[in-house]
Amino acid sequence: MTIPVQGDDHDDRHAQWQQQEEAASAATRDIADVPAVEVITTAAVHLMSAAAVKTGLADNPDSELDLDEARKLINALAGLITAGAPEISDMHARSLRDGLRSLQLAFREASAIPDPIGKGPGEKWTGPVS
């Protein structure tokens, strides 16, 4: 039976923890420097991209199509855009709304049984899309 030597393993773990703590501190400082408009638009773009994939607008629509997941993402995107629009410039809000509307229409087209007008994903916040 070998008894572990505390010196090297302990020092390596301590150094690794120190590096992780420094990286976390740096990330926290970095996000503090990012304007709110950029955080909002970046989050919206991520939601939009994920919704596009789940709506079947990516390379492999047969394997990636998941309308249940797409509905959730589009609802979250619509809520974010609606709530964030007054806080970001009209230029940013307009392009996000255009992307959202395109996703809502793509969702309606991909659905075997389309939702009634005004009941589709995100329409609670955007109003009817047709």
C-alpha cells in the first residue's frame, strides 16, 4: 500500500484552484464592462439561433426539428425582445423583431397542425403573426 505524499498533489490542486479562481474573477470583471444593450442583444441572438435550429432551419432539419423546444425558445425570445425593446435602441429592436417574426412564420409553416392565429409561439407578447 502506498501512502500519498501530500506535498506535490496538494500543491498541484492548490495551484489549479488558484487559476480557476483568477479566471472566474477575470470573467466577472469582463462582464461588468459589457453594456446592457450588448448583453440583451447577445442573449436574443443565442435564443434566435437555437430556435432556428429547432424549427428546422439548419443543415439537418430531419434530425434537428423539435417544435416543442422551438416553441419554448421562441416564447423566451419574444418575452426578451418585448421587455428589452424600450431599453435598447430602435435599430437593435427592429432587427430582433424581424428575426423573431421570421421564426414565428417558419414555426407555423413547419407545424403539421398550425396554431390558431394569435396562439402561436411568442404571439402572447407580439400579437398575431400571419
